[in-house]
Amino acid sequence: MSLNSLLKHPDAGNPDLAALKARQQGAWSSGDYSVVGTTLQIVGEDLCEALDIRPGQKVLDVAAGNGNVSLAAARRWCDVVSTDYVPALLERGRERAAAERLPMNFQEADAEALPFGDASFDAVVSTFGVMFAPDHDKAAAEMIRVCRSGGKIGLANWTPEGFIGQLFKTIGRHLPPPAGAKSPALWGTRARIAEMFGAQASAIDIEARNFVFRYRSTAHWLDVFKSWYGPVLKAFAALDPAAQAKLADDLTALAEKFNRSGDATMIVPSEYLEIVVTRR
């Protein structure tokens, strides 16, 4: 099923969400997302500024990866809990926090079943993380549940039209997702955010932004993503050599289409939505 059809029919089919979660957890556990995640640090800093984070606030980072927003909030003297369902990524976050002498808590947790009480946090955040939870509505409901009234939920989500949204669409042409699986890119649409959060929000502020991927070349970018970015690594591993070559050609063409460097390097903007939900 293509990304476009998923966007048009997000509830089509009846996927096995437990199996899909296990598959996704395996993908994010492969490679080492922190190699890519570290380059995205500016997104966490910008999100904390958009949230107007205050010192002393209790902040929960959901599907934190290697802790970009966690670190940004801790630098602002917040009490931070960084969570993910991939222990190795939490360990990368611990290493980064230790290097900066930032006191933080790390806890393994499923975004769809957060092990925290109602209204436990002043801010609940996620950058390019919770959008990959198989059960979108459950994950959104959990973020709402653990955020106090008047608190804020901050998200950075890739859009369907942007570079990373198109990367997943390209992979989907080579390896179609399970029937009925909702596209992560739905989290990068204003309509879906309103559906998931609107009833419990006093305000939703959304701004389209770009993160710029900067690599030595498109070949360098593809090598990094094939080696370390779990979903791309797994996609290549699932294909025979001929199919791998076709996928590589298509991903290289995509990167070259978006590349605005004008030289041998790769400078590719990727659109995402910066979202601030104020909890009713």
C-alpha cells in the first residue's frame, strides 16, 4: 500500500499491531540511529524554544532515541525523563548526558503504554519518534494523559511531502508496508494532529520548518543511512542484490532531486511540522 493510499484511507485493513510493533522495534534496534540522530540536535533545541520551556519543569521525552529533546530540556534546567523502547538508544543518551554532566533519568518505555501517572508532566515531547508508533491514537492519548492541564505537548514530525516523507514512500514502493498500517507521515499533517489532539487541547500551534541534511555527497548520505538508520538498513537487508541496486538508485535520485548544494556535497532540506499543543 502506497503512502498516498494510506493518507487517503488511514483506517483501511486490520493490521496486527503487535507484530508491526515488534517489526518496527527490530528496525530501530538495528544499525545505530544515534549516528543520524545526533545530527538532528538543532530540532530539539528549537522545539524547547517553541514550547517556552521553563527551568524546574518536569519534562517527558517519548520515543526519545538518543535524547535530542531530552538534552535540550536538561540544558534548560528541567527535570527530564527520557524514554524509548530500544535500550541501546537510551544508553547513547546516557553517554551524552554524562559527557555534559546533565542530571537526567532514563527509562525503557512503550509510547503506547507509558508507565507514568496521569498529569505527571508539565511538558511531553517527541522529535521524529512517537510518529512511528503503530497505534497512532493510543500513543497520542498516552501523551495527553500524562500531561497536566495547562501543560504542553511538543512534537517534530516529518511531513509526507518532505524529503524523509518521500524517502519512506520510496521504500514503500520496493517493500510495501503491511495492509492497513497507518503511515507515520500522517503525524506530519495538520488534519491528523487536530483529530488526535484537538478534543483535549485549548490551543494547537503548528509551524512548517525544515531540517537540512548536510553530507559529503549523496553517496555518503546513502552509505550512512544504509549502515546506521534502521528502517533503511532493514529495507536493503530484505531485498536481493538486484532489488537492492534498484532501491539504491531510487534513493540516490530522490536525494539528488532535493539537493540544493550546487556542488559535490549534499544539502537537502526536509520539511517537518513543529507542533505545540496546549493541554486543556
